[in-house]
Amino acid sequence: MVDSREQVRRGLLLDALEDPVYLNGVDWHVRQHNPSASSAAVQRETLDVIRSLISDGLCRLGGEVVIGPHPYGVASQGEQFVGWRDSLDKAMHKISKV
């Protein structure tokens, strides 16, 4: 899987130019480049790819937060990305639980 890691990283970075990349998106890219890998192997590679992108300073971990009142479930001011302040190890642990 290491041979395909650079291709996965490039695909994710291209996707991230337009929109935030969600965990499912990382998983999708890993599966596309490793179609015969087991679920456990895909999960390990997904976490390794995320760790490598964060360690290289190319991405940030976080989530979207609703801004403003949201009557009827619609955010009046949209959503905003908020980076996590956790250490990389703690953030990776959080992701691995998902």
C-alpha cells in the first residue's frame, strides 16, 4: 500500500482545494488505490495517510461548526471550519474510534 500512498495524498490534496475532505473521502481514495485490501488494512492506511498529511503540514484536522441561529435546522450564517487543538496523537485516536 505504501506505493499508492503518494497517489492517495495527491488526490486528497486536489479534493481539498475545493472543499473540506471528510473521513469518508479519505477512505474512498484509499480503497480506490487498494481494491483488494482488507477492511483492517484500509483502515490502517487511511489513518497513516491522514497522519502523514498532518505531519507534513499539508492539512489540518477539525470539523464544521454551524454559525448563527438555525431555525428549522437551517444555519442562518452557514458553517465554518474549526481546527482541533488536540495533539496529533489525541486527534488520531479520536479519528480511529470513528
